[in-house]
Amino acid sequence: MKIVKYLSLALVALFAASCEEHVVEYKTQEADGAFVQIHYFVPLVAKSANYIYKMELDDKAYVNNGAALIATYNAVPSGSEGRWYSVPAGEDFSIKLYQSSAMNEVYSNTIPALKKGVKYNIFVYSFNEAPIVFEHGEYTTHVTEDTGTSCWIKFYNFIFETGEDDPTDIVVQYQYQYTMDWETGTKSEWLNMGNAVAFGETTGWVEMPAIKQYFNSSGYARIDYRAVDTTTGEVLQYMNEDGEMQTFSDYWTAYIGRRYNHVMAGTRTAKTSPMFISQFTAL
């Protein structure tokens, strides 16, 4: 019995020592800076001559091995779900953009001091203006025993009427319609998605219904969208590539629990870069 007792004590001591010697540590450090994603939304034709091939944030240069770094109506870091650039916090810093493979400097400006540890979406929308800076915002979550029924959308108004020097004066109410019952096909009325926003503004994160079509699936649903001029109460019209005015409408597939940026961009009354929604998945 003594042998068993002493053997048990030895095993306990061995396990305790093992735990002490194999503490799992994650090599992390507190962030000293802020975090940014850069969005390129100057109303230009989507062609390689208008792409950004080099970007400088303060003294750091970013290139893409001879290829374009940022296409028109896009953002970096590419595949921007959860990816950010670290930049200095608490002090202004510079941003420069170089266009086409010839690396022509087309933009030089200053980004105001950002807060330590905070994430930001920074929009370059004109080569002649300072960028617009948005805090990315905190995420909320839901815990459920069955299945989630929500996604989150953030809408931005970056519509131009005819070109870069002509931002719209329309205050836009973004609206959505979703399928409430897939068996009957019953759809909701058109509903407001957040508050109406003027040019260069955002609704912030808005929780949206995402009622999945198939129960035994990861969970996704189609949501339809439109944009209303709050002055006239009419759905926005825009000029297509054929020079014809038509009513704006769009739809996107949303997955439960995910977050999406919807940026309304391009020109509303010129056919060179027709108005559209650009979607970026944030989470």
C-alpha cells in the first residue's frame, strides 16, 4: 500500500511540474499605433491606367511586385477581412498615391491623428481633397441555441453627379427588402436601413435580418436594396453606360453573422463610371 501511495504522490508531482514547464503562451504585444484600411473611390473609369501601383503611409512604401496595388473602387490591404495597416497614433501622418505602372504621383495629403488601438476606414475620394476618416466601430454578437438570423451592413454615400469635382447633394436613404418566409415566398415591405446620409457620411453598423433559405446550411439569404432621394421621395435614377437613365436597384447575398460595407460610388448622371454599390466584407 505504501508503494501505491508513494507512486501516486510522485505522479501528482510529475503532472504539476509538467504543467508548470509547459505553460502555453502567445507571443503578442500591445499595439502602439492605430489600424487603417485605405479605400480608393475617386470616380474614375475602371482601367489599369487609373489603378494605384504604389502607396506611401509616412515613410513606409507599399507595392505589389510590379502589379497594381489598388484598383478603382477597392481597398487595401487586399482581401481586407480582418487585415489592417498599422500606422502611428497620436500624430498626423502623410499618405501618397502613385497611379499607373508609370508611378505618377497623383495624391499627397495628411491624415489627422488617430487613436491608439482603434481601427479606421480611410476614403480617398478626390485627388484634390483630404481623405474622409471613419472609425470602423465595435462589433456586437448574438448567442443562440438554434441558428442566427442577423447580419450587419454599413452604408456609405460616395456618389458623384458628373465627376470628381461634383459630389452629390442628395441625402440618400438606403432601403432593403428581405424574404420573411421562404416556404411562402413572403417578402417584407421596403424598410429603411439606418438613417439617411449625405455625401461622405455613413449609417454605421446596422443589424439586418438574414433568414436563411435552407435550414441545414451555413446560413445565407438574398437581400434586395434600393436608394431613395429624401428630398423627392423617389428611388434614385442613374445613367448607364449607354447614356440612358434607369432606376437603381441591387441585391447581395448575406451570410449570418457577417459584416459588410456597402459603398455607393461612381457617377449618377455621367456614363463614364455609372453609379453602383461596392461591397467589402469586414468580418
